[in-house]
Amino acid sequence: MSTRPLFLLPLLLASSFHTVSFADDPRTYELNASDVARTSLRYRVVESEAPRGPREIEEQTVQTYSLRHVQYFALADQLAYAGIQVPYRQIEQDFRNSRRRGDDQSGLGDPMLSFGMGVYRMPALSWEELKRYNRDGFSSGCQLLVSLPLGSYDSRRGSNPGSNRWMVIPECQLGYTQGRWLVEGFASMNWFSDNDDYRGGTFSQDPLYNFKLSTSYGSMRDYWLAVSAEYHHGGATTRLGRADNNGENDWDGEVALYYNFGGGNSMKLFAEWPLSNSAGTSKSRNFSVVMSHTWR
């Protein structure tokens, strides 16, 4: 395994592992001006381990560099957005308590398309109108993310940047704002198509259901700090007709920090770690840095 940046060590040593599955971050559904666009570069490192036998443990470190562009616009007087994200992944794989050798890989991951729209009290406003808008009270939005099976994939390899299957994630949010405080609840489902080119057979996965509660303090104009708890249920996998018995019934914690540098430039930091995991399930922890520029 390669040497990792020193500033990641406290996060990487502090916790164990879980499949990264949730669609979104805190304050994603907060109002933006309908006449802007945003371009983001995200670096994410995920360390995971998964049981592959009575004693054998698969370990992976996945570093992902993602470029995402989002355009906001008005749709039926509600704020809406359309986006595309293209990832590049570097995978390091090892096996513990096993003679198997890891299969390190790198290449383009599966691109993701996204569409979101306000459902309640998320009006389409110009930049000037947004400055005068009172956000206090309830609001809600929904989005749909679709991962396209276009990434690098080779059925003979033990690890791949692409998954060779579709993933569809519908998600809805309900938020309550009071001054600089925002409390949000999220519900989503990850649906997976089958990978029919998995080592000469089929890899399938049950839907994974996700619920998240997040509390944050601050504002999109300056800064905010968020603390979240996530619950995951389902997502059991079957390989070559054999069930892995690895359905999730897990809780994760997350801390996020946003800072606006001005001039349309901002940064987000995220750290996520497991709070409790079912026996036999995969575990993961991750850290992300997101640099964004808003085009007005």
C-alpha cells in the first residue's frame, strides 16, 4: 500500500469500515439562485474491509477524483438543477489472512447524472431576490441520481474502477430552518441492476435503504458546520449464485465543514465513520475535500 498524506492519519486510524452509499451531503438542498452554475472538484479517500471467508478479509483503499458541474434553473416556479459527475479512481486491494494477492487498478469510474427539484418552499429566485428571501420554516426537495455503467471494467480483475451495472438513487429531504440553524431529514434508496459479466457469472445486490438526520449551524454565504447520523438497511449481495449474507443494519456518523472564501470560491470538508455494524458486513470510513466555484 502506498504512503498516505499525514493529515489523513487521524481519520484513517480512528474508525473501521462501511459501504459508502448515501447520495448526499448536508445543506445540498439549501436554496441557491436559479441563474447560477457550480463546478466542483472532489477528492475522496475511502478505506474499507469486507469478510470473504471464515478468516479472510478483503481490504481496499479507493481514492477518487471527481469533476462535477451543476446548472440551476426554474421549473414550474420551483428551483431545479441538472448535473453530471465524472470520477477517476485509484484502487489498492489487499487480503488479510489469505494467500490471495491484491489487484490494484486505476481508471475512469462510472459517470453519474443527477436531477433535483424543490417540492415545498424552494422557489426559483434570482441572486438579488435570494438575498431578501426569508428561509425560516419548513422546506423540501427531491432528486434522482443515475450512475451509468461506462467506467473501466474487466471481468477477469479482482477490482475495477467501474461497476458494470446501473445504480439509481431516488432521494427526498425535509428541512427546518430557524436563523442560522438547519435540521434536515433524508430518505433514499440505492437500486442496483445485475452485473452479468462477473467472473463468468452474475453479481447482484438487493436495494439499500438509507435514512439520515443532520443538524447544521451557519450560512451558505459564509460558513457552516454540520453533524449527521445515518442508518443503512439492506444491500445484501449474491456472487455466482451464492449469497454473501451481508445485508446491512448499520449506523454511521459524519462531520462536515463549509467555508466560503468569496469571489464564488468555497471549500467543504467531510469525515464519515461507522458507529455500529452488523456482523459479517463490510465496513468503511472516508474523508473528502470539495473545492467549488459558483458561476453567476
